[in-house]
Amino acid sequence: MGGTGYAISTRCQHLEVALDYGRFVASGDVQRGLYSQSGGQPGHRAAWLDPATNAASNNFFADTLETLDHSYLRPRYHGYMHFQETAWYAVHDWLKADDGPPDGLLEHIDILYRQSLPTPQGAA
């Protein structure tokens, strides 16, 4: 699954206001009401199950909920996006070259993955 989230900058000078807004916009009532009606794609499950939200979207949310329930959430550590991009290029290059069995490719992707993992502070 892809998507965009709500974040508050560390430089925010009105943290309580930003937190209140985040709680407001992420609430089930707003997600299935104002947010969806204004063209937003809700993230709250209540909106995905809401009859009015589904009626307005040709039943998109109800019809795709099973896929969402079985989707994979991408890892969220610093370095993963670089791994994903470099691994994608490795797969692309391998497919383009029609380079035989995938053993070498898989070994290369494994190395890229291990290099992407965060290391404990002070580890070499």
C-alpha cells in the first residue's frame, strides 16, 4: 500500500493546535463525512465501511477493502526507500538482460537489503 500521512514539523510553534487538527481530520466522523465528501481518500476504516461513502464512490471502498486488509505495509526505517529503488533497478536490469537464473540477482538484492538496515549506534 502506498499513501500519504499527516505530519507535524518539529519547528511547529502551535503544537496543540496541530495535534487537535490531526485528531479532527483523522476521526471516523470527519473521514466518512467532510473528508470523503470533499474528494479526499479516507484512511479511517469507518469511512471504508460507510454506505454513503461507498454510494458516492461506486462502492470503491467496500469492493477493495479485502485487498487493503491483505496489503503489505512497507518498512519504515531510514534506508528502506534507497533499498527499494536500488533493488528495483537491479531487477529491471536483470529482466532486460535476460540474464538466466535469478540466483545472482537474489544474492545481490539480499546484500542491498542488509546494507539498508539501520545499524545500532556506535556499530561499525
